[in-house]
Amino acid sequence: MVSLLLKLSWVFLKIGTFTFGGGIVIIPMIENEVVNNYGWLTKAEFIDAVTLGQITPGPIIISATFIGYKVCGIVGATIATASVILPSFIMICLATEAIKKFRENKILANFLRGARVAVIGMVFDAGVSIGRSSLV
């Protein structure tokens, strides 16, 4: 069980670290890890997790809690939730002062503009992926 909890933590730390934009953007990465790579959930169970994340109050990342629970019960839910939130929390704490200093920096502004465009593409991809599964 410890090995499984470590894998669960690692997966959600990666997802929390490398997903920019949050919300719907995170869905393809979660699907790739928990359905395709580890087989912790079936495609149908994954769609249920995303649906649960959409209908409950709060951020869609609540899906991590559901997935963690399915994999390792209450402990898994706690580990998955903490792991997916921790990277963002740390980055925000570290970046707050830097963002204040570089608010007018053109390079940063251009990066953020580009990131917004990438997020739109990722949201579209998530919609297509879930749409295909739901219609079949």
C-alpha cells in the first residue's frame, strides 16, 4: 500500500506541477496518468470523476480526491488532494514578490499571453476527448 500511495502522490505532484491553467486543462493529463499509464480507473470511471468534479462546488481538481479515494480509500484521497495542490501553493508563495516586481516586464507579459493561447487549445482537447467517450 505504501508503494501505491507513493505512486499516487508522485502522479498528482507531477500533474499539479506541470499543468498551467488549472480547471479543464488538467483533465487530459489526469486521464493519461490514471487511465492509460496506471489503469487505476477505467475510461467510464474517469468520466464519472470528471463529472463529479464539475457538479460539486469548488475547483474541478476535486477529481483528484475521488481518484485517490478509488485507489487507496481515505488516505489516498488525502494524499492525492494534497499532492495536486502543493506545487501551486509553493509556486504562488515563491512568485508573489517576483510578480509584483516584474508586472510591467514585456517578456513576462508575452509569455502569459502565449500561455493563455495554449490553455485554450488544451481546453478544446479535453472537450474533444471527453466528448468522444461520451458519445460512443
